[in-house]
Amino acid sequence: MPRRSDLRSVLIIGSGPIVIGQACEFDYSGTQACKVLKQEGLRVVLVNSNPATIMTDPEL
């Protein structure tokens, strides 16, 4: 899929709190999405109500 030049920001909605043992997959995929989108020069806005997720790490 070609990149749209009119997009500057992307909103990622995290999975929020999940049952223990099931959050890892959602956490990993969301983290990878944030990294790739930032590398592409897009502003990433993340909304996730899970305070224990790695997605909310400021260094990400």
C-alpha cells in the first residue's frame, strides 16, 4: 500500500487492561506499530488505559 502524503498524525488505540497472560501480544504489536510509524515521520498519538503497558514508555 503506498503511503499517503496527506497524513501527518496517527491515532493508536491500545488494548487497555486485559487478562494476565494475554496482554503481551497486544503490547508487542502496538509497540512495533508505534516504532515503525515514528520512523516513517508520522506523529503518533497513543491512547491506552493500561498503566502497566510498555507502550506508554516515554522512550518509545
